[in-house]
Amino acid sequence: MTAITRAFAFLISLFIALFNVVGTPTLRRAAPLRVCAYIVVGGADSFDRLDKSHLDGLTDIILIGSTASFNTEGELSVSSDFGKVVADFRSATEKNGTRIYATIFGPGATTEENIEAKFESQAARHKLAFDSGVLENNIRGFLGTYGLDGVNFDYEFPGNAQREKEFSDFLVSLDKTLGDDFLITAAVSSGWCKNTTKEAIEALDSVQLMDYDLWDRIGQHSTIGIGKGCVQELLSVGFSKEQIDLGLAFYARPTTQDAYWYDYKDYYDKTDRYGFAPDEEHGLTASFNTPRDIYLKTRWAKRNGIGGVFVWNYACDVPADNSASLFNAIYRAKG
């Protein structure tokens, strides 16, 4: 091989190598990363009491609390203040095109005997509502009356495959009733969805993946590794990446998994670089997500085609002018 031939071959190989590094097509997002937050609301002054410094960056808001509920007959009741609450949030975010949902809760349990019995009681009473024949239309009327973009469900007690199928069937029926006029979303755990039907998955526009209240082997709460694992479990069931909002915990749990919850805004200045903060009152160590953790999770979601991230819950963060803000970490990673 002549020197010229060798040089030409070298250039060809270099071009191929460079193409493989920088020329290989990367995943292009069909839509911007969603940034969703649950906001707990109560009376008419809910909006007035809220730190509003993070609202502009949200693409989706889920109002939860004193919103609406349905009984076993499929009838909805709505708090008298709810119209003002929705109007306040709509006025503050409409210029950004922010979508607003309401969480609708179903009937409670009739027993407190134990957690399994409580969940079964709730599921059975939900089934009565699902079979009422009026719940779907009542939800549609509620969404239209209050000018909402969609409905959210926090159905945390499937219990078994049959109960999960009952909820799946209801979602399919609701989707037919709502059509393209309103969106359906739900909080889910990867472990609850093993028997969700294909039709129900297709009925859901997005899901909020609760990858928190989970710990790694050293007691860290809601790590990025846990989040990745939960996403993979949900994908294995049949959900698409675009449907998933990865959960971002703005609160801590103890490394011992005891039943305590801590707001980030109350401990941010006591938290070390690994997210640990002392709970001196109970002799425990709280495990938070730091701004770096939130940044890395959001960046991972964006780079891997996940539809969005969501926050539980909005009020746990410090204001936007604080350099330790978790929302600011989301917005930096989102770009």
C-alpha cells in the first residue's frame, strides 16, 4: 500500500469514527419536557397563600385536596370554593398555556381493621361507582363547568388483578366519554400496574410515576437509580416513555423508613451534600434529594425521551430567589 493510499484510508476511517461519535442521530423529542406539580389546595385563599415564584415554569398543574369527590352512586360533590381556586390558577398561568387538572377522589373505606381490609373496602366501593353508569358523564360535566384540561386519579389500592381490571375498564369507558376534549392522568406505582390492560394504558394521556417512599440499600430515599428501575418496570408493562412523568420528591423520609415526612424548605440549610439532614427530635436522619439530584434526574429524563417530570409537592420548595431551590434545578436541566 502506497503512502497516498494509506493516508486516504486513514482519512476514511477517521471520518467514519467521527460520524459514529457525533453524526449518529440522537433521540429527538416530539414535545418539550413536561414539568408537572401537584399543588395542595383548600379554601378560597389557597392561591393567595402560595409562593408563586415557580409557577411560570410549569407545563402542568394538578390540584389536589379539597377539589371534588364521587360517591358509590357516581355522584360528584365539589367544594364551594373550587371555582375561585381554578380561576386564580388559570389567570396566573394562562399566558404560558399551562394545563390544569383536578384530582377526583372516590369513596373511602368502611373499615379501619388493617391496610389490606381498608384497601379492599375502598376498591369495592369504587367498583359500585364505576358500575353506576353516570360517573363518566358527571366527570365530563365537572371538567367543562370548571374549565379544566383534564382529570387526575390517585387510585392507590388495586389490591389484586381483578380490582386492577375494574379500574382499567373504567378508564377505557371514561376515555370514550371524554374523547379528545379532556385529558386523563393518574398517579401510579410501577408495582400496581402489572395487570393494567392495554386499552387502559392507551386511555391514559400521562401517568405520574411515584418512585418515592422507596430506599436503596444504605437508606437513601428516592435515588436516581430507584427512579430508573421504576421507569423500566413501567415500560415492561406497556407504557410508553412519552406517557411517563418521573417523580421528584421535594420531601424526605428517614433512612430507617420510619413514618415521618420532612419538607425540603424546612431542612435545606441543614442538608449535607448527600442529602442527609438530622431529625434531632426523633434521633433520625432524613434523606432528601439535593438540587444536584433533581438536576440529574431531570436531565436523565430529558436525554432518554421520558415525557416529563413531576413534583410532590409544590409547596415543599424554597422560593425561586434562593440558590438552593429544587425547581430551579429542574428548569436548568430542562434548558
